[in-house]
Amino acid sequence: MNTSGKPIIALGLICVLAAGVAGCEKNIINEKTGVPATDTVVKEGLADDTNVSSAVMAALQREEQLKPFNFHIETRKGDVTLMGKVNTAEQRMLAEQITLATAGAHTVQNKIEVENN
């Protein structure tokens, strides 16, 4: 009986199953904006406030127009409060839009101030 191919087949099966399990994570799309979550993959039901705040901060820092600014973000049960200062009303609105597009963010209270230079 030839059994030399069985370990290879078993290894291949294990790899396929592992890939299938990894695919169980869900890319979240924000229901309000229809925008995919900003590069954030969250296992369904596991997005907590700390993860949401971290994801919002990362998304804001990826945006070239917002990189120079320091933001403070607080999240409570998915309700995000943005604080900080920017130069224009457009930057303020952009920060809000990015936040709403972030997985786990349900509402945004935008307390970002526009500085008059």
C-alpha cells in the first residue's frame, strides 16, 4: 500500500481549513455612509471603545490634510467625540467624515475647533 502522498494531502487540507477560518473576519461597512471601514477589520461583536478610538486616530493620521494636527478622541459605546484644533472648516468636516466611516463608530460629536490664523 502506497501512503507517501497522504501526508502531503493532509497538509494541504490543513492549509485550506486554516485559510477558511481566517476568512471569517468581517470587513465592516459603515451603515450611515456606505464607506468601507478605514482599513480596519473587526471581528463581529468585538469592536470595543478603545479599538474604535485607536482606529479613528489611525484613520485621521493617514489623511494628509489632517496629519499636522493633534486630536483627542473619546469613545463611549460607539459614540465618538472628536476634540482638537484645525485650520479650516473643511478639515473639521473631513475629520468627522473619516470618523463616521470607521468601523464601530456609530455617532460623532465634533468638538474640533477651527483656529483663525
